[in-house]
Amino acid sequence: MRGNSFGNFLVLTSFGESHGPAVGAVIDGCPAGVALSAEHIDAALARRRPGQSIITSGRREDDHCEILSGVYEGRTLGTPIAVVVRSRDARSGDYDPNVFRIGHADRAWEDKFVHRDHRGGGRASGRETIARVIGGAIAERILPESVKIVAFARQIGHVALKATPKELTRADVDAFPTRCPERMADAAITEELLRLKEQGDSIGGIVELHIDGVPSGLGEPVFRKAKSRLSDGIMSIGAVSGVSLGDAFTESLLPGSEFHRPVANAPSGTAERSYGIQGGITSGQRIIMRVAIKPVSTTGTMAREGRHDPCIVPRVIPVIESMAALILADLQLAARLDNI
Amino acid sequence: MRGNSFGNFLVLTSFGESHGPAVGAVIDGCPAGVALSAEHIDAALARRRPGQSIITSGRREDDHCEILSGVYEGRTLGTPIAVVVRSRDARSGDYDPNVFRIGHADRAWEDKFVHRDHRGGGRASGRETIARVIGGAIAERILPESVKIVAFARQIGHVALKATPKELTRADVDAFPTRCPERMADAAITEELLRLKEQGDSIGGIVELHIDGVPSGLGEPVFRKAKSRLSDGIMSIGAVSGVSLGDAFTESLLPGSEFHRPVANAPSGTAERSYGIQGGITSGQRIIMRVAIKPVSTTGTMAREGRHDPCIVPRVIPVIESMAALILADLQLAARLDNI
Amino acid sequence: MRGNSFGNFLVLTSFGESHGPAVGAVIDGCPAGVALSAEHIDAALARRRPGQSIITSGRREDDHCEILSGVYEGRTLGTPIAVVVRSRDARSGDYDPNVFRIGHADRAWEDKFVHRDHRGGGRASGRETIARVIGGAIAERILPESVKIVAFARQIGHVALKATPKELTRADVDAFPTRCPERMADAAITEELLRLKEQGDSIGGIVELHIDGVPSGLGEPVFRKAKSRLSDGIMSIGAVSGVSLGDAFTESLLPGSEFHRPVANAPSGTAERSYGIQGGITSGQRIIMRVAIKPVSTTGTMAREGRHDPCIVPRVIPVIESMAALILADLQLAARLDNI
Amino acid sequence: MRGNSFGNFLVLTSFGESHGPAVGAVIDGCPAGVALSAEHIDAALARRRPGQSIITSGRREDDHCEILSGVYEGRTLGTPIAVVVRSRDARSGDYDPNVFRIGHADRAWEDKFVHRDHRGGGRASGRETIARVIGGAIAERILPESVKIVAFARQIGHVALKATPKELTRADVDAFPTRCPERMADAAITEELLRLKEQGDSIGGIVELHIDGVPSGLGEPVFRKAKSRLSDGIMSIGAVSGVSLGDAFTESLLPGSEFHRPVANAPSGTAERSYGIQGGITSGQRIIMRVAIKPVSTTGTMAREGRHDPCIVPRVIPVIESMAALILADLQLAARLDNI
């Protein structure tokens, strides 16, 4: 009830402060018999950690998990899966409890809870996303293999992709340090980020999320529509400040006759710009969402020293994918209850 | 679990199909002692119904509620408040069960539940929003009077407000049939809507939501951030396809040094473009969100006959306000549990 | 969260005060395609109402329900099923707001909520059980026909059944006004109740609940064991003050070697005195529970005038069966999620 | 949803299999500012472990916890509190996967989940109660100091307490190895247990739970009555097979005129035999419950070798107290929401 759990059928409970002994998650509701190992989760964690390139911070977060429960002989037991990642390389001396950093949760947190772990944001740190990535890795083991969840940087600062890519794998995206999957754009953004880093400045961007192979019929009619669950989950990521189906803020201004075009070779009633979700329920078509990522709030000296990335977009991408996986697995379990 | 309930402390359970005998809601978790009457709710329902002007459909939905429980001698009892609105003027003969209307839930619903009430969208009809407005009206009785929740049309089609209004009341907004609170814009939009109606076409727009007077400290740190709860609630409205804090899709592309400006005369750490929510928790500053509303999917003959509005934006505005009220009341009750 | 909802997958939300306009329920989570009509529910309501015999109160509660949503052409839609029962014959003048009746909720309620509907117990009245019976009637439509839930009076005052009946249908039980299914016992209890009524006194008893035909595998391992869910549900009935698996308060004092006898012709590991639930999970054997029902707290003049039954046991029986049906249907839906 | 979480406002999520790397709990919903340390929890864990006397098993479970999150500088942060207890002394070789032990969960579990950790019961082991004790220790830090929760053995086999003790502390109870707080009874039970151990047999008993100092007004009117929450929580303990308010299975057979006696020096309307709960809500009077504990199901060789206690009653007592603490703390937090 405190808001550290997410999901209704597949429930992720996240715990841990940035500079405490560990962060982790308990996932309850995973069916029995799912193949799962620490390696699956570590592979997902590796995709969120910085340190891969010149544009990311110098901090090392070489995170490895331990599965404490719920898995036996490589398969899930139907019992809660507790996973912990121990902290290391915590420099708590860096943080002054009397400074409320602009754009951070510090002030609001202090107002709310009075007693606060000020070190590196405590619970409000980006380190909390480890729990989401753990959950996403487990969720992807539950989803059918046909489901492909791929997010990528569509725009960072003023540099945008020229065209929306048709088919992309995560490997395609990860091949670019900026996770903007176009050679020219990636190079231009890298140059810009180096410049911003030198100035102790930062920048945000827009991520696009593609989900293919989703079964039709996921999502509930009123309050747990697929689109509202995805919005809830993705907007709960600290860096995110906007979500839309496709490019809704532009396309909503089109006449209905143009907006509601049918999809060729799809069942009648399927509209192209519903982006895979009609009446809150997945249609089996590709889901497309856009996500606005605000500029990192740490600017100035700490940014110049390279202790924070000038742009969080590449690191947020696997977190967005994780939330999408958690939500789809949750809705897919829910759909088992649709009919008698 | 089926997704017909919303909220964690103040829980709205919505029920009813478009052409069934009634739609309604049960609100559980309302504290005892709150002044409440059917008139409070009817006043809210009056703001969502069409029929007020030439630009809205000819359908009459002169909805009145009956409170079945939870209120005694004009005050709440701390027990569940059941409210029903009887249906009238239902023309179920209009709907052909074998047609899956484009952009509607028809097809997805049939795939999911097999057995379907096809009449006017059934559960997936806009009539479901009555339950939300009932809930919002009750939530507003719980919130302190200082809280002012006002939404308005910022843009419809290509006509936009010239400037963001500083202070607006609901009465200011309701003075304009389009709920676009500027004389010139309202007139231009009205003209455009009449033209679209004639053509049997439709248009969407962008709503802006201002919330003033919110206490600081509302929202939970990780998954129930104020921003993610608002996104969930607002994106669960059928016509909505995007939400953002402020103008996030544009502002995210600014450098951090420009984005993260402090608020004058506010506690240190408060950033202007956090729009009232920092680290997921309300700061006491004005909350500003934008909401993309897609064009109505009914085009052609039915639209020409005026049986559907060419633009749903004015009618969605009180529903957005209702969801915001429900969420803030919920988070406010939650905040009673913050400290020992 | 206020405790007016019950269940996790099949969720019953109950509403209504004794002397308000209506009591009712919303059932969410019922799969689509279940055959259901108002007649099914009315038949269940008929079994809980008094007025069938000389030993019950003179009050008429000829309750009929209206289904407001969730059912179309005789089958459920997968949407919330709202059901209301209008009040009639309410004599609110009978109740003095300044008297706190002994053994009733009056005092505790006033302490808790301050503002109180004192008429006939308000929300704390036995009339609230209508919602449970509605829920139970729906739950029984979801359960497989093999499941037989039958409760009966095992003992009232000092008169007890001579032997535990082997096979009983509800019709067998309903053939006796006391619902104690043995001619001699029924007659002796009837005589006793007439005597108590004359004296303005009351009496309690012990109900036994048999559930046959339950699939194995229902119930969760730790906190949602079949036995704890049944205890929660049954103990939430106002008149109930004790529950046990079989005759646990006596049999627990046996040596383990005698207690843990295997069941003949059952899978190895099945114990007779586990009464159908092992490790919290149903085994497929008959579930047997006993339920202690306390004496009605209304004694003296009102009891003498026959406005309250001298013994509530016969009327509680269908409520116990309803709670069992709700719980089993809930656990059965949950079990759809057990395996990948 | 899988049934590994308990509570609505203070939520305990339990995890861990008997022979896995660790068992533990995440407690979410604890307010900020509560004094808490690993020592508080370890002291509670010490009360549940065997090895204190000749009547308990030879197994050593010298359990110490580690707090991974939610506590900073000795006080809670309002964030989830994750606590783990590492396993040691696991003799998994003892268990044969092909044997379904009578009275255990083995068979039902295998039927349900197919894939099973058979070692020592896996998730269905008594070791799971560590999570409950962790939760109870935290709950007791939240409850006012006035609340005293004390359980004791009222009867084991045929040996019962002569009189119900008036005032008892946990120290009073813990002074007796059997936790039956009367010198003669304790000695007689000890002798009996040694005899049973020699024979490889076991025995159950009846525990009585006293709760003093509870504020009035806790518990919700319908489904979350104090009595039903306590029944749910206590019946979810593996060894428990019955619960009652006071001695309900006997007292229910009394005439109402005798049953419903007023309490001297208490507010009007308070009944003695309501045992502290009226209409589901605490009255401020002492709560008294009885709990039936079935005989340990392990008999024969393993019991003779002293690897299991012949009687689980003394060890279950702190688990019952823990569940009561969790429930009262949960209901107390809920009561913050009663009034506007």
C-alpha cells in the first residue's frame, strides 16, 4: 500500500536504498515451472549499468544478483522469488544532508517522511530501478517468446532519428552507445553529450517503445486498460515525464477521417493509429509508445567530474522495457480469467 | 481485479453497460462525517452531459443519481457509498452486432470475452465515465477546499490558446462551449466544429490540467508517484492517448541547466519545470499536466446526423478533473500513514 | 480497503444499511459466459429470509433482486455484476439512538465513526448478509456442478444430532425448520425455541459445513490457505464466534498416531483428519468445518414480541454456504495461474 | 496475489523455502520514524527457536536476521523493510522426494504446482513462520506500548490449566518450557511429552491468547472485522486447526440471557462474552481467543530420534502473538482513515 509493489497478478515488491546494504525485489505470482536462473537476471542487469562508454559516468555498478527463494533446480516453484543485489562502491560521504538538490526528491521526501536517508537519494535514487529490471527479466521468462519488447532513443536534444525503424532487435539498439539506432544520429548525439559533459550540463530526449507479438485480448475494459497500465508503469520511472500512444500529441490534431485509418490485412475494426490497443485491449498489432525523458537534474561540478551521465536516456531504455514486460505478463495472467 | 476498481484507500468500483438498466459506482473508504448529497453529485454529472450547445450531439443524457447507501442525514457514514444512475433514451436498435466499428473496442472485446453486449459499446461506452464523475464529486468533498482542479482545452485541431491562462475557475472555463477559455479561440473552434459536423468528420485536441492548493507530501516514492497515478487514471479514459507533466515532449529537449530552474519564493530544491511533483511527491506548487485527446472515432453518417459530437474534448474535461480528484483524495488519505 | 470487499480474484463489494433505500453487491471478476439470472439469485435469497415457520420472526423480508449490470441475454459479460435489493417494511421508529444495545455493534460503531445510522444496526445489521448471499449465488454458477456445499445445524442449545449424516443435500436440510436434519432433534429444538421465545430468551448452536467435490489444489501455501480463507469468510459473519476443521478443539488432544490416520482408497499422504485440506491446499476429500453461532443478543421484550428469532442458526446456514462458495470460486480462479 | 502477502496497510510479504539459501520478509507500510534494529527482531526470533529444553528437537536454528533496507540510523524510513535470515544446518539428504508424508503438504503441493522443492517441506515448512515473527516484531514497534499480546498453552493432551490466569506477561509464560504457565501442569505435560517422544508419538493442544490495552475502534464493519482478521491470520499458521472468541464452542450453547452479560464498570452496551470485539470492532476490553493446535504429523522414527518436537504448541505461541501484532497494527493504521 506504500507504493512499493507493482502489478496485480504478477506482483513486484521493490526494496532498498541507494547506499543501504542491498536493493532487491520479491516477485510473487510467477507460475511454477518457468525456467529461471541468476544468469538470466544478471544479463538484464548488465544492460542497465553504466560504464560501457565514454558518455556514461565513471561509477562502476557491476551488479550481480542472488536468488534467495522461489527457484529450485532451475525452475520456478510458484513461490515468491526473492532476489537481492548487494551494494558496493557507495560513497556516502559525497552527500550533504543539508542541501536539497534542485529537481531531486530531497525536499519533498523530507517534508513527507521527516526522517530521511539523504545519501545519494536513498530510496529515491535511480538505483531503485534494479528491482524493476529484475522483475522485467522474470516477466520475460513468462511471456511467450513471440513477444519482442524493444525501446530506443528517437531523439536526444535536437538530434532525432531520420526515420522510424521498421524492425529492430535489442542487439541492434545496443550496438549504439546512445541507443539511438542510426549511425549518423548516434555520432551527432555522442559529440553533443561530450560537449555537455565538459560544460557540466545535461539533456533529455524521447524514447520510442515497440512491442510486437503481443497476443490480442490483454488489458481490462475500464481502469486497467493496457494503455493506462503501461502509462502508470513507465511514468513511475523517475526520469520520465510524458507518455503517449504513437505521437499522440501531434496526431490528435488530425481530422478523425484521417486519424482512424484501417490497418491493411488486419481484422475489420482495427485502426492503424490505435497502435495495438483498442478500447484498452491489445489487438495483436504492434504497440507503439513514446516516452519523454527529462534532462538529468545533476548539473555543474558533479556532472563535469563525470559522476553522472549527461544524458540518462540510454540507461532508462532497459527500465522502460522491463516495466512493459512486467505489465504484459501481468495482463496475460489476468487474461486466463476472462472466460468460463 | 478485473480492473473495474480504482484507488487504494478511496476505492471507486464502477459498473454498468451503456444500454443496461443503470450505470453506477460504489465508493469505499470515504471517511465518516463528510457532507454529501445527491445534489453534489448531480451538479458534477450536469457538467459532463452533452446537449448544452450547437456543437454537441442531440442525445439527451439528463442524468440524475440516487444514493443507495453510505450517507445518512446528509453526512457520510464511513460505509460504502453506492450511487446509481438509471438509463433512459437508449436506442439499442441503432447498433448492428455484426459490425466492428473502426477505432472502437468492439473487435478487441469480442476477441477477449466472446460474449459481448454490442449495444452502443456496452461497457466500453463513454457512458462508463458517469461512475468516474460520481467518484470525483465525492473525492472533492474529501479534499480540502483549497484544492482547485481546473482543466481546459488548450488546443483543438489547429486552433490553440494564445497564452496559458494564469488563474482560471471552472466557471471561467464553462463559460465557453468549447471549454477553450479565450473568446477568439472559442469562436474559431466552434466554426471549425460546425464545418466538421457537416462533413461527418471529427477532431481531437490537447487539454491542460491545473491543480492548485495541493498539500505537499502526496504521492509515494516508487510505484505510486503522484505523476504515475495521475497518468494511470487519466490514460484510463477512453479518449485519452497521451499525458505529460507540463509540455514534457518539447521541454525534455532543453539543456538541464535551462530545464531545472528554481522557483522564485519557494523552498530551496523546488524546480519550476517539475510542475508540482518532485521525486513523485507533490511539492505544494501548481501541478500542470497536458492530455492528448484523440478524434472521435465515429465519423460518417452517424456523425453527420449529430448523434455524436464532432469533438469530445469539452466533455472529457470534467472526467479528467474527476480522475485527478479521486487520485489526490486517495493520496491524501494515504499520507495519513506516513509517520508514527 | 474499508473492508467492504471480499475476495482476490472474484471480488464481492457489499453495500447498504439496514434501513437505507437498498442493500446490494457488486461482483467483479466473474468470467464471461456464465449463465446467470435474477431468478438464480432470488432463489438463494429465499433461503435466507425469515417467516417460513413458527420459530422465526414476524418480519417479512420478501427480498427480490435486480441485476443492474454485467449480464446480457442470460449470460455474464465479464464486467462487474451489480445487484440491488430494495428495502421495504423498515420500521426505523423502533430504534432509539441513545440506547446502546448489549452485544450489538452500536457502541463500538459510535466510538469509531462518530456519525452513525442507528436504525436497526445500520450497516452492522444482519441485513448486510444479503450481499453475501448474492455473491454466493453467483459464485455457485462459476464452480463446477460437482461441488456440493451443505451446512446444517449440528447442535442448538443442549440438543445435538445423534450421528453425523453421511450424505445430505440442501433439500434434505431445508425440510426441517431448524435445519437440524433429524426428526427427533428438530422436534426437540422447535419445542425449546418456542419456550425461549415465550421467555424472551435466545440460544446459539454449532453448524457443520460439508463441502464435497472440490477439485484438489485450491488454496495457496502460506497466507491464503483454504482453511484460513474459509475461517476469515465465515468469522466475518456477525453471529459467528468460532470455526474449526472438523472437531479440532477435541481432536487436537489426541495423540498424533491416532489423529493422523490415512484415508482408505485415497492417494498416499492423505490424512483423514485433515478434513480435505492439507498444507492449506484442498486434497479432493470432503472438507468439514464446524462453526459456533452465538445466541442472538436481542432478548427481552423485542424477542418476546417475536420481532427477532430466538435462534439465528437456521438463517445463518445459507450465509455460511455463500461464504464458502465465494471462497472456493475465488481459489479456483486463482488456481488457473498455478503453472506455466 | 499468490498468498504470500498479509495485511492491507502494513503488508508483510514472506518468502523462502526451508532448505533454500534464506527465508525472509519485506514489510511495507511501516510509518517513518519508528525505532527499529536487528536486535529487536533477533529477540523475537529467539523466542520461536527450538533447542531450549529437553522437550524440543535437537535441531539448532540459531537464527539471526539482517535488515537490508528501510531503516537508517535506528529508525524506519517509511520505505519497505527487507529482512533476511540465512539458512544453516540444512540436512536436505534426509528427505525422499518420492515419499508423501501423511498430514504434510507434500501431496497437495505436488498436485498443485507439479514442480516441487521436496526438501523439508520447502515453502510449506514451519521455517516459513520466521517471516511472521519478523513481521510481528516490527508490528509491535508500531503498536502503542499499552498493547500487551500474550499467548500461553491452556491445555496439552489431557493436561489443562486449572484456572485462567488473570494477568500474565510473556516472561511469566516463557518461564515454563511448555509455555503452560502453572507449575503442576507444566511438570505433568513435560512428563507426558518425554513419554510420547520415546514412543515416537506426538500431541496437540489448545492455546489461549490475551490481548490487553487495545484501543477501541479497531476493525472494519463487514469483511475486515477484528475477529475475522485474527481468525484468518491465526488459521494461516500450519499447525492451527481451530479458533474461537473465548470458549465459543461451549458458550454458544448458553441461553442469550446468560451469555450477554454486561461488563461491570464498562460503557453501556459492552458485553462480557464479546471478548473485546463487538460488531467486529474492538471495544477496549481484553480480547480473548482460543486456538486449537493439531498434533505434529511427524511420528515414528524421525520423532523418536528427536528431530521433531513431540508437541509444537510452545513454538507456535510466538507465531500466534506475531500474527495478532501484525493484524492489530494493520487495523490501527486503517483506523487513521475513519473520520474526516
